[in-house]
Amino acid sequence: MLQVRGRGTNLRVWEAVVESYYSISLKVTQLAPEKMFRQIEKGELFLSPHGLLAGFNKMACLDSRELAKKFLDAYMPKLRKRYGADVVVSVDVWKQKKLSRHEIARIKRDSDLARKRLETGILAANQSPVSTVNSEG
């Protein structure tokens, strides 16, 4: 789990204890978007925090295995519908001795977005669960 101490919204990190983060990798046999050909051929196909196919640089970096499994469970019906029932998925762990402030901020941002999508049930990539506003009152 990500533990960050700091001030305000500038993500000034005083201490961070992060040993690993998690991603969701995919292998598809049905046709995927042409722009993903290179990632498919290299075996570098991941799920983004928006639920889309992505390469390494846009994959969702999540702070716990449990969150990654819940996120995957939420998106599996869509993935099966788009890419067939034989989509192969796995939750991968990435371990590093020390992460940079940028990497820690990315893990926090992606994890927060994934949790928000799961809480609100808004899984569509073109809708933001963060900007949903309560229209009462």
C-alpha cells in the first residue's frame, strides 16, 4: 500500500515507502486496434487506468494486488466482448528499491482513478468519474 506524507496538493513527498506496484497485462488473439500492433508483438500490452489497451508508458500503476484484481474483474466483461473470450490476463507485480517522486505520484493518481471508477461504476473511458458533481442543492 502507498504511504505518503507531505503537504498540500503539490505532492511534495517527505517520505515514501513503496516497494512495489501492480499492473494488468493482456494477451489478445482477436484483432486489436492497429496502433497496438507493436505492443502486441512485443508482449507489452496493458490495461490503462481508463480501461483501454495501452503500452508500457500508459499502463495503470496500482498500489495493491487487491485493487488490481477488482479493477480487472470490473473490466473483464468489456475485454471479453471486445477481444473475445480467450483474452489472457494477469496481474503483474513490479518491484523497485526506490521510486522517484514522479513514479509515486503516478501510482497514487492511477490508484485513485481506479478506486473512483470502481466506486461510481463509471467504466467508460470517455467519462470521468472524478468530475461527477452532485446536482442536489
